[in-house]
Amino acid sequence: MNRRPSTPGLSGQLMPWILPACFLVAWMAACETGLVPGYLLPHPKDIFATASTYIFSDPGQDPYAGRFVEDLLASTMRVMTGFGLAVAAGIPLGIVSGRIALVNRMLSMTINALRAVPGISWLPLAMVWFGIGMKTTVFLVALAAFFPIFLNAEAGARQVSPILLQAGAMMGVHRLRGTFAILIPAAMPQIITGLRLGMGISWAYLVLGELTGVPNGLGAVIMDARMLGRIDIIIVGILMIALVGRLCDLGLHGLLRGCFKSARRLP
């Protein structure tokens, strides 16, 4: 008998907020007592006021007033473009590598060697190849997101029992259909893990790409604020990236659950 997953109660819904609440209390205590100077860590109320100006105020009231929507759209476009390229390359290659030993032997050494190279090492080369702007950021995001997507798709495809595919073949399911009807659904938990990891890394590498001097974007705001000594804007930029990244993760998870029946069984 199948049991439906239980709905978390009030305590379960509040539990994810315990650590942020503790962090906020410690932050306020450090500011109120003067344990940390204000020029190093502004008070949360000052951060809230800066965020309000950044998001809601009319341009011109402050160097950063009203820039949020423009920066958000620019950063989201770069992340989604790079992430889409990583998905388009990582999932097919991962599945093929997980099922075909010859492809695995051909790709494994190269991909694992490139995976060990720090992302910042690619930045000078990307700037030479693509210049400052969209292309460099998209390249860095796509490169960083590719590895977790590929590795998880490969692991998921490898662990699918050949018996499932053989049973499908005995029922008249040809190889291509079996890939989409049997192999991918069975590997879906690992594929989703890789996609979510790739999405998170995409936002991390967005900042690296936007530190090159692009005129807009959440990472560009952080870099610009560093040059001007605006610690409040730096913190606001970090919080905005964390919030938008979390929303993208939830949106990705919801999209996968809506598109794939096998994903609906996952928590």
C-alpha cells in the first residue's frame, strides 16, 4: 500500500528559518553593542533601508537607486543562457557516457582534468577570447554548471539496471523510446541533483563574470560598491543573489516536477 508523504506541520515549516533568525539576532547584537564597527558591518536596519532604495526608489536619488530591476534582468539573462548551454551539453553527454563504456573512457580523463581547474583561472583566457561583457560571463557560467550536470547525469544513467531496458525491449520498446521512457525517468533523481547544483554554481560564477567591468548586473553592483567603499550595497547585492538563486532553485524544481512524472515522486 502506497503512503502519501506527510505534510510538514507548523514546526516543520518554521524550521528552515531558525538559522537565518539566529544569524540576524547575532548580527543585530554585534551592531548594537559595537562589537563590530559600523563601517565593517552596517546595522540590519541600514541594510534594509539601502535595499529599499536600491529596489524601489526612483533613479537619481542615490547612485544605486532604482537599479535592481535592470541589474536583475541582466544577471538572469546571463545565468539562464549559460545554464541552458550547460544543460544542452551536460545531460546528453552524461547519459551517453554513463551507458557506453567507450564514450566514458574517451571523456572521463579530459573532463575530470578540466574539472580540477579553478574557475578564476579561465577568466583571463575568456576575456581574451570574448572581451568584457555577456559572452565572457556566459562562458564562465556554462563551464562551471556543466561539470555537476554531466557527472550526475552520468552517475544516474550508469546505475539504471540493464534488466529494465531488457524488459522494455522484450515488450517492443525500441532503444530511442526506451531512453526517454525508461532510462531518463530512472536516472531522474541524480539528474535533478545535478541540475540544482548547476543552477547554484551558475549564480556563483555569475559574480566572477560580472567582476570584469560590465555596466550592469548584481555582480557588477558588488564590484562597483567595493570600489566606492559601500559595504551596505555589497551586502545587499549578496542577499539579492542568495534570494534570486533560491527562487531559481525552487522554480527549476517545480518545472521538473511539472514536466516529468518521475520527478513528482521526489521530495
